[in-house]
Amino acid sequence: MIVMKFGGSSVSDAARIRAAGEIVRGRLAERPVVVVSAFRGVTDELLGLARDAQHGDLSRLAALRRRHEETADSLGVDRSLVEPLLLELADLAKGVSLLKELTPRTLDHAASFGERLSARLIAASWAKAGLPARAVDAHAAGLLTDARFGSANPLPEAEPAIKAALGGAQDLPVVTGFIGLAPGGDIATLGRNGSDYSATILGAALGASVIEIWSDTDGVMTADPRLVPEAKPLAALTFEEAGELAYYGGKVLHPHTLVPAVRKGIPVAVRNTFKPEHPGTAIAPSRPSAAAGPRSIAFKRHLSVVTVKSPDMLMGWGFLARIFAAFARHEIVVDMVTTSEVTVSFTVDDPRRVDLAARELGADFDVAVESGRAIVCVVGEGLRDTPGLAADVFSALKDAGINVLMISQGASKINLAFVVADADVPKAVSALHKRFF
């Protein structure tokens, strides 16, 4: 059995849906389970609709209905397949409009319609073309999650539930990505671009031989091609390399994607739906010719740097515990950390609660919050043991006129990360790519 996930660009219109179907047709002997995203741009429209509805504006409903009805017509399938969901969406939006209240739970419910609509249309289209396809809602097929709406995680009981629901499938399940079922029966989403995560959760539960992520790129690249047009695809990456790239902003994989695959040792392949003959990037525990050195440049933008300072830290103890306990209470994830005797600086990527934690700490410490920051990360096996690497990195940044605000390397053997002004990211990534690739 294999798992094949198709992203929004891979199912953006009738032509792409048919093309994806032909890719799947060629793999039927491997008993694929397919995971699909919403059509390109639909999730943003659904989130926009929910937020607009809170202020009484339901105008986006008509465009969402029209897009899915026209897609049904283009695929030659009956519009009635999506009519119940479109009516349910309209009722949800009207309810938000009347109550003028939008909770994280309601926002997740609204966002779930993209995948639920696309799975029904895709499965019907493929069935019409002779594939044994049927639409399956992941939240009804065992993908059980906690109730962290907007960034839910699978529960331990999800794995046996998924295996029971899909393990013996002899047809072609077309499963909704991005969504699961929280306790109490509510739909919860796995975070933006979470269909990748759905695919690896299913793949791990089903013991897949490979999990394939089909998108619109030739695989994982040496840099984001939107910033570096000459970026090249990588034939192979280790789990560790790919995980670092995903966490530090690599656009091809959701940050949590590799966790289930790593746990079960299942290889992941990143492929291009538009060029199915291209081998893409193979991600596995190890890679051939794993020579030390940079493999890719990633970045994470729109961060804040929090600096906490107190003379009492000098030769003191327990200060880090107090600082990080405050951020834990406000559920703020900390990325990079640097320290001196009297100062701790760290980056956070969720600005919504930073001020709350800063005010709490302000009673005992001097706290400064700087927005408009970004992490740039050079990733590759053996970087920490590569003589002269740091000199090459910072020489390239100096030549590009870029000031480095924070540096971190010792925590990982495979990345060197640093903080720059958000506006300097394009120059920094381009300069490093030119130096190393």
C-alpha cells in the first residue's frame, strides 16, 4: 500500500484533477490511498468568509458556490454531490453573522469545507473515468485529534482507528487532508498546509511502503525558487535535513509532516504533478553520498525577537525556568535561543500572545520585543564539523551588506541559523545560495 497526497495546485481545476487521476491510475497495483487538499485558494476564501461573516458580510458565499458548481460541470459530475455541503456552509456563515462571534472551533469547521468539497468532486470524477474511487472524510475514517483547533495533533487511538477504517480497502479511498475529529465530535484542522501531515499520519497507520507528496515543484529545492530562480531540486535528503527545512520555513513540507514517517521509518517522496516523470526528492533515514556541507537555505519570516534582561541573572539560578514558564502559560512556541550572563534573547512566531507574556515578565525583568525579524537557516549533514563554514556564511552576508542579529549553531549538527531583519531575507538567501550552490 502507498499513500499519495495531491496539493491544491495539483487539483486546481478540472484538467489538473484529470491529470492527477492518470498518475493514480498508473499506481493502482500498489493499492494507493489518496489524500487531497482543497482546490487552490479555497481555504483562504473560506477563512475570509468566516471572518467577514462575523461583521455581517456573506458576499464570498456566491463565489465559493460558483467555483465548485463550475468545477462539477467541467468534470461532468452532478452538482448535487456538493449541494448539501454548500448549504451547510451557508448555514454556518449565517449563524456566525447572527451571533457576531467566531471561535477557533467555528473557524476550523468553516475551513474544513474546502477538502470536503474537493474530495467529493475528485472521487466522482475519477470514478466516472473508471477508477474505483470513493470520497472519505478523514474525520470519519479514524483521524482522531486533540482539541487544539487550528493546529490539532493526532491522538494515540487514531492509528488503530485509521487501520480499521482503511487498512483493508480494496478500492481507491480519496481522503480529505487537513482535518480530523476532536473529542466531542468537532472537526479540527491540523494547521495550514496540513494535508501533508494527514498523508504521513495515514501512511504510518497503514504501514505504507512510501508516502508521496505531489505538488507543483520538482521536489525540495536548494532555496525557495521565488527568491532564487536558479534554485535546483535535491535528489535526496535525510529525515533530519528535511525536518529542519520544514521547520525553518521550507515551503514544500508542513513542519510536522515527517514525524509519523520517521517514527515508522517510511520513506517520503516529493514529486511534481506537472512533471510526473521527474524523480523528485527522496527523503529517507540516510541518503547516498551524504557528504558534509550545505544542502539548502530555508527561512522563516515575520517573527519577533524577545529580549529579557536582569542584573540578578549574574551567577543566579532558575531564571530561564521562570522566563520559559511564562511563555508556556501563554502557549507561545520559542524557536531560537541565545544567552549571556544577564540577557536571554529568543524568537517567537506567534505575535498574538507575546505582549501578554512580556507584561507578565515585566514585573521582574526588563523586556523588549522587536518585530519584523526573520530566521535564515543553512541546512546540511555535518555542518557543525565543517571547518570554515561559519566564515563562508558570514562573509557572504557581509558582502551583501546584511547585519546579523542573533546566531545559533551548537544545538544541531545539521544547521546554522541566524536572525536578520525581515526585509533582508531576499538578499541573504540569494547571497548564501550564490556562495554555496
